[in-house]
Amino acid sequence: MTRHTLFAAASFLLMAGSSLAAPSTVLDLVEPIADYKIYVSEKLDKLVEDTEAFTAAVKAGDVEKAKSLFAPTRLSYEAIEPIAELFSDLDASIDSRADDYEKQEQDPAFPGFHRIEYGLWEKGSTKDLDPVADQLLADVKALRERITDLALPPEKVVGGAAVLMEEVAATKISGEEDRYSHTDLWDFKGNFDGADKIFQLVRPLVEKQDPAFVQKVAGNFATIETTLAKYKEGDGYKSYDKLTDDDRNVLSAAVNTLAEDLSTLRGKLGLD
Amino acid sequence: MTPAPSSSSAPPQKLMRLALGGAVFLTILSGGLFYAATVQYGAQPTADVVKVEVGDKTCNPNHLSVPAGRQTFEIFNASSRPIEWEILQGVMVVEERENIAPGFRQTLTATLAPGEYRMTCGLLSNPPGNMVVTPTAASDASGDAVPSLKAFIAPLSEYKVYVTLQASAFERKAAALAEAVASGDLNKARDAYQATRLPYKQIEAIGGRFADLQSRLDVAALYLEKHEQDPAFTGFHRIEYGLYEQNSLDGLQDVARHLSEDAAALKQRLREAKLSPDYLASSASLLARRIADGRVDTGEDLYAHSDLVDFAANLVGMQKMAALLAPAMTGDALPAAQQLQARIEALSALLDSFKTGDAYPDYTSIKADERAKIKSAFNDLANAFEAAGDALGRVAA
């Protein structure tokens, strides 16, 4: 290197030094959001891979195999739901319920995971499911593509922790979501993991200003984890109808408190 | 630093559209955030709650007009099924409330930018309602505002992801290059060399700013006392020298191994680097200037003559940076964003014009007058990034 380039290099570093000291803590969110995007990308890769196997089983007419792959496949989707559901067309196509259609389960427009779930569990058959399976696979691939190109809005990411807990409160505690397969505890785990991930990523930023808050939230996450663990079976979870009333109450209380507490995260991080 | 050029004429309409076109997607999403940042110092948020009743077939009212800014909606489910209510812009969900039971009310607060929206009304087959968000004094005033630092969280995060992925690719390819060199296969090593260079060049604007690593990874023999015979001649160009000048792998094993180690170190540094909008812009400006001032005339890849491939990869990385920053460069920073986009397109078109099919020619075939054009295009780009950096340096904390 010539003296000139050395000087230039040194001045780059000096400049870098001054610019690197971000003027505000607002930009401290850059790292957690970037890490979260990588987390989401990994989940999407897994979702596409699992959906390929799941839809292949459906198309092969293998009801038992398809049933065994349904809940594990959904795990990755449920973990990233606050981002996945930003696209209303794909959200409807992948994860809408029979209630969203005029003729409910009989409506030919009823698509996605829950249409297949209905076929597998209620009808015990893969009849008429080929096009649904093809569409589902195309949709999760489209979802991956769209999210890859998307700069995640920080308020949606940080707000996502509460959204996931509200989702659990509204659709899992009641057993509404997986009403045919009763695999709600799997989805619960996915939502839980997704919320916990967001919390863990921003935790260092909140810990300084409000250690009591962080402790309370971590406590409730731990309660859920311990309670859910009682229902582990193999790689997954027992049927939702095995959940005792006592445990449902414990979960419900922890989830509702978390939903409320986590909804203050945006404000705490200056995103409201 | 040279003074920032003033844009003498407004870019044509088409360019303005292009400048914003690729980023519309982002803008839609960050719109809520951005407006949260920009309307707060304006008028007080509207205190009135907007009431919407969702029936079996439609919303009532089915057409809404609300002022821009923070707005609270109360949704009453008058239908016989549980519903979700969403505010949509295109296919994107701006805000939503899920699982509103029949007979129940829920409220939702959204910060909306002026524009046209739709709202879902119960069954997915029901026609969506329309919502027009009208500009207010506050939202108009925000057009002249200094962009908010908050608006840069998303673009900086996305750029960080990009840099992280490219740095990982660099690390992987460098390890593969070391293997190819060790295997003794010259052609395989040449392919691996080019594949390794690509991700490095794409993130060079940021990655090249670690002077210690840069002097090991990408030092040119020209700057060393004994040129190719200097013991400090190492990294990419030492390997290039062996592969393309000496047509030999002799002595390259250690060099390739060190390159691979430095690639891993670079990835770690980039992971820890704190990025700010003006740091990105000034880094790109420095790189474009370095290329214009030196590499275009002398060439950097003296043995492989693949300079145009390097330039194109450098441009891809800077293009990524500009595309991410652009949507957040509002108000005063808008002209700088437009100018930047125009300069990138000009350089991109110029480099493309040398291509035959997908391939760039040997750099030795590029004549002096053509090099002068490349030099000038990189200089323009450096100026545009510098102006962008100045505008971004004024971003409010």
C-alpha cells in the first residue's frame, strides 16, 4: 500500500468510527430485526420443505402419512404468523377457516391447510384434495418469495409477539383452529416459539429500562413452556382434548397476561 | 471531500417513477411507521372513533373517508359468524383484528397515510369496502420533513441481512476455493476463484472498510514495494496471479487457506458492525470514487482481466443499498434519492452495453474512450452517493 492509500484507509476507519456510534437507540433495533428476518427465512425454507412432503403424501393418497405430517408442517407457519399474515390473499388461501366461506366446509372455495385437515380427519380421505394440495404448495412458495423481498416493518415484528399471544388466546385456548385434527397444541407451540423469539431478540434493549417487565414476561413464558411440556408426545404434542381444565386455565392466564404485557413492547422501543 | 453536486434539473417523470417503483412494496409496509413518525408533531390525532358494523354481506358504512394520521376504529360484528376485520392496501394487511365473535365489538388503532384502502367485510366472498384516507395539514407538511431515523430501521435491517448472507456465501466459496486449490485442479480453482470474488465484491462498500482485512484480502501488487514478489502480496490477487499468470497452483495453498480465514473474520466483523444510513451512503461513495480514480484506468484484475465482472458485482451491492434507502428518503432527501437511482441506471446500462450474452469481455479489450465513460459514470455515482450521505446525515434522531 502506498502512503496515500494508507492514509485513505486510516481516514475511512476514523469516519467509520464516528458513523458507527449511532446517534440514537432507535437504530439498536436494526440487529434484532435483521436477526428476525433470518429466523423467518429459515422457517420459510422449512415450511416449503415440509409442505412438499405433506402435499406429496396427500397426492399419493396416503391418509395416515399425510395426517402425521399435518401438524409438524404447520409449526413453522405458526411461528412466523405475524409476518406470514401480512399478505391477505395468501393468508386466506393458506390458513382460512371454513367459517370464512358461505357454505363452510362444503364451499368449493374453502382452501389450504384446513381444507386438507377436514378431508383427512373428517372424511378419512384425500378425495378431491389434489388441486388443494397443489395450490397450498404454490402458495407457501409464493409466500417465501414475497417475504424474501420484504424489508420487515419493525413495528410489525415487535408487535408480532403480542399478536402471536392474542392468536393463541383467540384460537388455540379454545381449540377453534384445528377443529378436525385437534392438533392445536402443536400450533400453540409454534406461536409460542415465535413470540419467545421476538422477545429474546429485543430483550437486551428493554432489560436496561425495565428489568421488572422483562422478568415478568420471562416468568410467564416459562410457565407456558413447563405446562406445554407436560403434553409432549414423541416429537410433538398430544391431542388438544387431553388438555385438563386446570392446565387450560394456567395457560389461559399466562397467555392473556403475556398478550397484554407484550403489547407494550412497541411503545417501550419507541415504535408507536 | 468534494462538494455535493447540485441536481441542475429535475429528473424526468419516468425516472422518478423508477426511483420509487421498486420500493413501493416497502413503502406500503413502512407507510404506517413512517406516518407514525411524521404526523406526530402535526395536528392532534383525531379523537373521533370511526364505527364500522360488519353484517352478513357487507360493511356498514361500506365507504369510509378518514383523515390521515392515527385513527381508532370500532368494529361491531353484526353477522352470525366470527369475523376478522382488515385494512388492506393492495394485498398487504395494514392493520387487522382477528376473531371478533358475533355480537361483539373490538377497537383497532391504525396510523394511516393518505391513499386508497380496502376493508374486509366478513366472508371472504363478500365484496370489500373502500376507505379513502385524505391528506391533512400534518400529512402534507410531512412532505417537506426531514426523514425520521425510525424509517431507516427496516432498510438497514434488510441491508444487514443482505450483507450477512453475502458474507456467508463469501466464507463458503472461499473454503471451496481452498479445497479446489488443494485438489490440484487448475480449472476448478479458476471457477472457484471467480465464484468467491462475486459475493466479496457485492459487499465491498462495507466489507472493504476494514483496512487490516482489506489489505490482506484484496491488495494489488502495484501498491507493494516488490510487486508480485513482495511477501505481502497475498489474498485474491496473489491467487489470481497464480491461476491466470503463472498457470500454476504452486504456493497457493497457504494463501487460499488464509483467504478463507479472513473471509470468516470479515463475516464476524460485519455481524458486529453498527450501520447507519449515512455510513452506508458514504461507504458506497468512497468505493465508487476509488473505482473511478484508480481501477478503471489501471485495471485491478491484472491477470484475469475480469474487471467488468467486479464492477458489475460492486454495482449490484450498491444498487441494493440504494433501493433499500430510497423509500425512507423522503422530504428534503427525495431529490438525492432520485438522482442516485438515475446514476445507478446509467452505470448499469453502460456496463450492460459491453456484454455479449451473459458474459463480459476481457478488460484489455476496453478502449481508452470506453474506460473514460466508465470512469465518469462511477464518478457520477460517487457524487450521487455523497449527496445522499449528506441528506441522510441530516436525518432526525
